[in-house]
Amino acid sequence: EAMFATSTSLPPPHGQYLQLFGSERSYSAGFIWDRTKLDTEKAWAWPSGYYAKTEFNIDGRGMLKNGRQEALVSVADLLESTATYQELHVFNEVYCKVGAAQLCGLFCRTTQFNHLLHVLGLRTAIHDTLGVWLPVFIYNPKRRLQTFPVRDQLAMIKTYLQEVQLTAAHILKPCFPVDPTPYSQALPVKQMLCFHGAYGCTERYLQQLFTPQTWPDMHQEVHGALSAGIRAGNVASLRSLMLIVGPIAIKTPELLSVSEVKPLLDTVGVEDLLPVVGSYYIWSHISSGQMLGRVKEALAVLKQWLDQADSMAFRVASWRQMTNHPESKMMPFVGNHAVQNRSQFYRSLERLESCKGLPQYLVELSLIMSTLKTPCLRLELLQYILGLDTRFSASVLRNTIDFSLKCILEHLG
């Protein structure tokens, strides 16, 4: 078994009267090791209040330095002294080897939502890695160590969901998704998906929830998850949701609704969320048939411009009219570069018009975006074609198309 050496603390009986190292805000969670399974005879131990700082006071040969050797006490002595504590003491330190076999629990030092959820997510990650489902405890040095049973976890999640309806959720990073299986009987699917948007459920749970068979009854529930994720600014959770939902949703495009997704997209205030929510909107927009009519209109606008582009005076005048694009340079309009770009764009839109099915549309859109460097009119036309607003700059739109295509490619295998 692989083992590693690390600094630990040895609390008094029942975990009371010992303030652990660091602030509760910065060091909110930790592991509990079974002391009876550890080789404490070879451990290094220091009494309460002694700053051993082993990360700085072990030399390259693995020997203690700077007086740390002289300050050592035995673990037996430490056990005897901590057993007498009747008031709060600061941390002690035991430096010993530990491994997965000795891991017996997790603890959280506060009852804040983000810290408790972090511990529940950490437990899920350990379960996925080691196959062990660890108990969770609340560590408060002023009280005895408290268990954190499933009923309390469920009550906390329900309260958390009520809170995030009113304000943006604070997510401790890195965010470990929570396995909601212990709560699935008590929480409706709608609430669990809101929890996923606000914090995060495991992909395994989402894959079990969303299947081609369940999608007709479940597609409306996605909107609750999107709404909660938008309020929380939770990019990771909504990305994982779209990667699972996308391949299923495109098989039944008639269930995608522009009128339901557009209000959600309008509320997005985090730029990194635009490609995720924008992808879901684009699938709905293309599937509704609205895009094709707008492609025809864009082609008409481009043709009208190209028909007059032989005149340099017209080209320069058109450049002066682009007040929304101060980054635009005049020289491409003095020469033929702007004409070449827009002619190529015209041909690309003709190919887009002849595409069949959502995958083909997205592939062609991706090819179009790959050729754009500093688009002005072309960007405005693409925004119009896709029903998007000016938040979708060239880079954001490129990321949106790329993410949309990634979901489709996952579907195609």
C-alpha cells in the first residue's frame, strides 16, 4: 500500500478543546485517520503551541533541523496531556505516515454551505477513487465532535436551495461534484437539477437521469438547472450538463424551444457562461427553422454591398458608417481586402444555406468562424443569423460554436 508522510493533529478525546492549525475559512476541511492503524512509534510529535513547521524544518536527508529534534515528545505523552484538557488549546503536530487504509472519516470546521458542500463533494471524489464511503463530522473545538448524518445533509441542501433562489451561490474552488444518490428519494428531480446548477452533481448521476427515453419528460427540467447555474455563475456545472444533454436533445429538436431558452440567455452576466447557455439557445434557434430565413436576408445585404463595392468611395463611406467597430481599419476598404473577405463570407453563407441537419450547420458555422480575424459586418450578420446580441463578440461566438460542435461530436462518437 502506498503511504506518505504528512502533518496531522491529535485532538483530545471526543475532539474537544483543541484549535486546529490555520483559520477555519482557509482550512475548512480535513481527513480523519485511525490512530490505532498508524505506526505512531516512528512518528514525530510536538506539544500544543509548538510551531514545528515540518515543511521548512526537514533537510534533504529527511532529518529534523533548527531545534525540532530536541523539542520532540512521544505520541503517548501527547495522548496523556490532551486527555487532561478542560479548556481550549492551540494545535499540536504529529508528523507520521498515512495511507488510504487508515482513512476513516472527513470533517468540516464550519457549518457554512460552501464548506459543508465542499466536504460532501470531497467524499464523493474519494469514493470514486478508493471505493470507500466515508462518514462526515463537524469539528468545533468548543463542543464534542458531531456526526453529520444524511438527514442533516438533506436539510442543509434544502436550505441551501432556498438561499440560492435569493442570491448568488458562493462556490468553494476546486468544486468537487456531490453524489446525490443518498438524497434522491427525498428530493424531487427538479430540485436536484437546481442543486446541480447551483453547485454540482456527478456526471454519473446526470447520465442516469438523462437518456433518450427520459428526455421527452425531462427536457423542461433543464431550464431550472440553467437558471440556478446562471445565478451562481457556475460554468463547470452547466458545461457538464450541456455535454450530457446536448447529444440527446439534438435527436428530438422539436422539443427545443427558443421562447423558453432566450429569457435564460438574456440573464447571463458572466462571459464564460455565454458559450454554454448560448449553445443550448443555438440548437433551439436552428431547430426552429428561424436561422434559414435570416441567412437569406444576410445574403441579400451582402449582395447589395458587393454590387456597389467596385467604387472605392462607396467602400470608404461604408467603413465610416461602422461606428460600432472602432477597431476597424480603413486600409482594407481602400484596397480590395474587405471585398475579398465579404465575397468569401457570401460563399460561406450560401453553403450554410444548403446544409441539412444541425450537425452540418454547426460544422459549416465552425468553418466560417475559423476564417474570421477582425470581422465587423460579418460579425453583425452572424449575430443576427443566430439570434444573438452584441455580448457575443467574435471570440465568444467562436467559443460558442466550438462548444456546440463539441457536444455534437460527442454524440457522433
